[in-house]
Amino acid sequence: MNKIRAIQALNKKEIEQGISTGASWHTDYRDTAFVYFGGLPYDLSEGDVITIFSQFGEPVFLKLARDKETGKSKGFGWLKYEDQRSTDLAVDNLGGADIGGRLISVDHARYKARDDEDPDEFKVAWEDMRRKEGRPVSDNESSEEEEKGEEEKQRPLLPEEQELAKLMRDHDDDDPMKAFFIEEKKKEVDEAKRKAEKRERRLKHRSRESEPSRDHERRHKDRDDDDDDADEQRHRTRDGQREKRQPDRGFPKEVGVVRRDGVTTS
């Protein structure tokens, strides 16, 4: 409550003194597009928070703090805008606003993610929300999603997917923890899918590596056969040329012999 009053007093003073935007206290936070919010009713969901804050710009990140065991909202969190200037509007207009009978506080913040956090988990831009819902963002993604859907239909369900389907079908709808259990199981399904796709890519990679080896063996065999044919042809050519050059080695012609008595004999 004291922080809300302090921010309201700063804004009132700037208005009365006619302080320009460039000299406003907001300029100390030009390096961050995050705001911290607190005091929200516990029954508000992430969608409700986005609806409230989107009046002043497009949110691209939202982390609503929840109890790890029960999954219930703690009423505070951090939100990031696409445009940093939207933070000024949110701080000035939402700080001290009455929502669900509670006064909420909104202030500039410099958020730092924990080491074990997945940054993609809290993205809430239009494209990210479409992807989380399994809906295409563009025509290209639509065709890719259709192909992927066909592949999903053809492959057998993973054990985690079977468990998720059973949880959604059989778990008591009155259990307030059902939504939390489903979200946790969906994370397990996503992780199992990533591992399965990684194994499939590894197998395809090995298959592509072995294919060039077989082609190389076939090319090597064909080359050996061609070399053998060429050697045989050269061998025949050399034999023919050698036969042409070889002198006549038949019987010598008969030569007459002259005896002393002058008689020629054969």
C-alpha cells in the first residue's frame, strides 16, 4: 500500500510541476520492459492477467507465481511488454486499481529467470499462444501441422500420452488439482515426444550415413569391372600388334649345293 501511494505521489508531483517525459522518474527503467504486479485475486488465471494488462500494450511474457504443491495462484508475478513504453502506462494506470475487491500494485521491475526455468514456458505473445494451443501461425505452419498430425495418427501412442488421456477422462472433475495434474502430465508428454523425435532423427541419420557407403561399394565394384574389361581389351590389342610385328618363322627355303665335280644337289 505504501508503494502504491509513493508512485501516485510521484506522478501527481510530475503533473503539477509539468515535468517532461524525458525527465520523468520512469526513465530510470528504460532498460527493462518488465513490470511486477501484486495483490491480485487468487482466482485469476494467466488469461485474466493478460486481459487486464493488454489494455496498455502487448504482453510477451507472463509468470504468475503459483504454489508448487497445490498449483494455486499467489496473486503476484512478472509481466513483460513488447514495447517498453507500455510499462509506464501500466504502472501509472493499474497501480492502486481495484480488481475483484483488492487494490493491486504495479511497478517497474528487472526480472531475472532462475537457472531451472524454461524461458519458452512463460511466453504469451500471440504466436507463442497459438503454438501452445497447437494452432498454426502461418499457412506454411498449417501445412506442416497437417503433415505432423498425419504422422501423429499413424504412430502408436506413447505411454505418457495414454496416461494423459486416462487422467483427462477418468479423474474427478471436482478435484481442484485436476488442472494442475493435467498440466504436469502434458509437460511429461512433451518431454517424451522430444526424446522419441530425437531417437527417430538419430536413426534416420544413421540410415543416411550407411546409404553412401553402399553406393560407394557399388561404384567401386563397377569401376573394378570396367578396369578388368579395359585390361582385357589392352591385352588383346597388344597380342594383335605383337603378331603383326613377329617375323616369318616357317621352314627355310631349299638352297642348292654345288659339289666339286660341278653337279648341283638339292
